[in-house]
Amino acid sequence: MNILMVLLLLALFCGGFALLIPVLTIGALVAVGCGIFLIWLLPILIIIGSNETSTGEKAAWILAIIFLSWFAWIFYALLAPIKPKPRQHFYY
């Protein structure tokens, strides 16, 4: 009787683990999907926070990243700003 109880408990634990596998898989897929989305969003956030380009240039670079993917981010890192920023002269 004792052996039968142990085998029944072992079968219940294995069955419970088998039922838990899809839940863990879905959780892992959601976590990986969120990570990929954040990696895709990172260049856009960096451009928004940058002080090197003006508002219009930022909008153009963000649209380029959305439609042309990471190649635009590489070009932004190499070429921004396209036009020089106006210098402010202070006379004391």
C-alpha cells in the first residue's frame, strides 16, 4: 500500500509538471518578446533624448529607423547632426 501511494504521488507530480510546461513556455515567450521590443525601441529612445539634433531632424531619424530598421540607427550614430548647430555668442 505504501509503494502504491508513492507511485501515485510521483504520477501526480509528473502530471502537474507536464501541465506547468505550457504556462512556463508562454511566460518565457512573453519575456523574450518584450526584450526584443525594448531592444528595437532603444535607438528611438536614444534619439529622443539626444541634444545633437533639432526636433525636425529627430522626427526624420525616428521615421527612418521605423521604416528602414537598424541601418538608419547606424547612419544616425555616424552622421548626426546633418547641419551644424547655430552657435550662441555671449558678450560680456
